[in-house]
Amino acid sequence: MDKHQSIIDLHPGLVWGFAITVVIMLLLDLGVFNKKSHEVSSKEATIWSIVWISLSMIFSGVVYWVFNTDGTAGSHAIAVEKFTQYQAAYWVEKALSVDNLFVFILVFGFFKVPKYLHHKVLFWGIIGALIFRAVFIFAGVGLINLTYLPEMNVFGKAVQINIVMVLFGLFLIYAGIKSWGDGDGDDDEDYSNTAGARLIKRFWKVSDNYVGDKFFTIQNGIKMATPLLVVVAVIEFTDVLFAVDSIPAIFAISDDPFILYTSNIFAILGLRSLYFLLANFIHMFSKLPYGLAVILSFIGVKMLIAPWIHISSPLSLGIVGGVLVISVLLSLIFPDKKEEEGKDKIEE
């Protein structure tokens, strides 16, 4: 068995299985359990967080099973490698996505979005992520496969350097350094002037007030967008911006587009419930942005040295997990006074 062989090649039925599972869960989420917009309780958020994480862990077991049942020599080692690739990609995306929560809280606060509407905004944000992440990941893998230089001798070793991976590596190191510098950045951004908000205002006039959970309203015979549609657009564009960091990061973990996409989507799907679970406690994770900066820089370095030094997926997973644990512990031991004050804004 080839360790570079994709699950798509081995079991194409898994693609349909994954797609059907996601569609069913989304229909249950919006059409059954959240048919009526309401404020999501901590208990409900906890249940959904457990559901999404459990589904992801079960799928990682399926990944291991698919490669381990081949029966050829070395299949077990390949299965372990694929399993850890999935786990590493999932937790890296999960960790980097937590950074989105800080922005979501600021966006909801800026637009004064009623709490009972938060779930609907995040749901449609997830729908957009399903589409954009697929484009980024499959196009990215295709581009990487096309940009390998001919084999050459560098530093005494015959290697094949990939131009895109080098650029991604340099960008992630830059992003990590920049994120560290922005760790205590100013939160007073005018979200009404971001790209998403400008796009909506370009095509429709926007009403002054929310109209329940509706995206459009009729006022004086004129069809107008509600502020809720503006918020959805801002969230969508925010996710695209965050994907610029997170998608290149997972390319350092695996070259299997199906593993990258499924792990990425499961992490994103669980982000909504995680938001409701952590929103009132986000002030307790003030040092997390610094941990994410370290993770981005580590992955960038991993990309650059990959032709000479291979850092295995299990080791990468251990480093990412260790950095996250340390950053959370430091947040709890040394709380940020500014974040404590910001808790009052979150609870409004």
C-alpha cells in the first residue's frame, strides 16, 4: 500500500458517507433542534460539542480501519500515520479556529446581535465554510502537486523542493510573528466598514433594526436587507481571512485532500457549539493567541525543513497539543485584566 494513496482511491463510498452524515446533521441541527431561533444554553452547547467531537473521533477510527484492513506489509504503520495526520489536522484547525471566537464575539457585540440570533448567523457561516474550504483545500493540493522543482542536491542531500510549500512556510512564520505582536491588539475595529458589510450595502439598503431572524424586510414598498444579513456577510469574510492562515498550515500535515477536508470540516462544524460553550469564559484564554502564534511558526518551519528533516505526524500532534495546554494554563495562572474587563461586554 502506498502511504500517499488517498482514502478516495481506496473507498470512494466514504466520500458519500461523509457527505450524507454532514447533511443529515446540519438538517437535524437547523430543521429539528433549532427550527426556532433561540438562545443556546450551556447545556445544549455542551451536548452538541460532545456530538461533533465524538463524530470526528469516530471518523478518525474509520480512517485507521480503512488503511489497516488492507492486509499488505506495512499497512498498520501507514494506518497509524494516516490516523495521526487526521488527528493533527483536526486539532490544528480546531486550535486556529478558536481564534475566530474572539472575532465572533467582537462582531456580535459591535452589531448588537440579540443572543437568540447568534446560532443562525453561525449556521450560515458554516455553510459558507463548507464551500470555501473545499475550494481552498482541493485547489491547494492540486497546486502543490504541480510545483515541485526537479530533484537537486542541496546541503549535501538530494531533495525535491516545492515552491508553494516554501512560500506557505515563509507566510506562516510571518503570520505567527505578526499574531504574537497583535496579541494585545486594539479591539475597536469598525466592522460596519469591512468587505462583507460593504458588499451587502452595495446591493441593498440596510434597515436600522433587526426584524426577528429575517435577512430581508419590506419598508415603504422597498426591499431592504436587515442588519442580520450584514453580520452573516462579515462572519463569512472573516472565515475566509482566517482560512488564509489555517489552510496552508494543514498542508504541512498531509497531502491527502480527503483527510484534510474532513478533519477541517468536522473542526469547523463543532465551532458553533464551542462558541456558545466558551463565549462567557473566553476571557480565561487570554494567552491562547500567543500559543497559536507559536503553532503557526512551528508549522511554517516544518514546511521549510521538510525536504531535509521529516517531523512525523505524532510528534507534530504532541507539539501542537503541548503548546495549547501550556497557553491555556498560563492564561489561568496569569489572567489578563483587559480580558477580565471585556467579560462584561460579552455578557451584555
